[in-house]
Amino acid sequence: MKKIIRNILIVLCIITMFGYFIFTLCYFHRIDDDNICNDVKICIKDSSVLKFINEQNINNILKKEKLSPIGSQMGKIDLTKIETAIERHPVVKNAECYRTANKCVCIDVYQRNPIFRVLSGKNNFYIDNDHEEMPIPQNFAADVPIVTGYINKTFVKNELYDFITYINDDDFWDAQIEQINIVPNNEIELVPRVGNYTIKLGSLDKFEEKLENMELFYEKGLNKVGWNKYKIINLKYKNQIVCTKY
């Protein structure tokens, strides 16, 4: 009998403690919701590399959309609405908004990441790492390869994207190539950063093999005869490098 009574008391004690915990959690949550927001902290997560947008730009968006949380009750701040307004900016990839215990709203902003820039005729835009077009902001220019010539957007966003990603990920070619020109039939010409010559790559079929041959030619050819001896280096033909002198 004593054992049964003891077990009942233990159960009642656990229920009481659990109920107190729930009450305390709800009570302090209500107090937090009633608090007035007195600060907004904006963090541009990738600002060390990209500078398309800054804290003032975000504050201007909040002001324009009448979404500044300062002075509002914490529980009445629409975090999703703030995120949506910021994400409408063409250089923003996504925004994350959350409240903290010290009456502050934090906003983390991630910018879109350009892979290369298309600059040809009326075409002037970046292609970002989601294969999508991105407008050119006036306040900052990303250090990415430039694409010129005959622009077929389907080709640019797919085959050319894969090629440029390969170039960017390769330390040697990333340091070498400054501009990529598209000629008719989607053939490629490369303009290097050093030297006054053009590399005719041709189609992107087996471009890895062509670039390997060219890298070998750099090591055993151009370094010996000089970087300005040729005006055209042609890689279009299988297992051949055809050079045209000045």
C-alpha cells in the first residue's frame, strides 16, 4: 500500500512540474511577444566577396515597404513579409529573418553569386550559379570572365556555363582567361590575360582534352618562343595545335 501511495505521489509531482514548465514557457513567451523591438541587426553574409547590396539598401527596403520592426511589438512583426520584400531585390538570393531575446530582429541576407558576365549588343547581364540571368548593379562589378559575340541564351546557360565553371575551378585556366567570345555555330574563342593572341577552341566537344593540350603547349612552347610570336593558336583539330604567326 505504501508503495502504491509513493508511486502516486511521484506521478503527481511529475505532472505538477510538467504543468509548471508549460505555464512558465507560455508566460515568458507572452511577455516576449509583448516586448517592443528596439533594434535591427542586418548581416550581409557574403559581403567580403560580393558588394551588390549593403545594410543601407536593406534599411531603405524596410522603410519603403513600411516594414521596419523598430517600435513594433515583437509578436506582431511579420518576419515572412520582411523576408519576401528583401528577396524581391534582384541581387538577393534569399533572406532569413528571426527575433532574439533582447528585443532585436536579425536579418541575414545572401547575395546572388555571378559566374560570368554577358556583354554583347543589348545583352548586358550576369549569369549566376543557378544558371539564371542577373542584372548588372551600378555600384559594384564582379571580377568574372566576360562573354561576348553571338549570344544564344540556351547555349550560354547550359554548355557555356559548364565550360566556364570548369575554367573557374581550374587554378591555371582561371588565371589565364579573361574573355570568351562566341562565334557562329557556338564555337569558342578565348582571350588570355597575358599575351596578344587568340585561342580558337572551336566547339566545346572534348574541351578538357583541348585545354590539356594547350596547357602543355604553354609549358613547352610559348615559354620558349615567347608569348607574342603568334596571333592565333588553333585547337579545333584533333590532337593538333595550329599556330598563325604575326
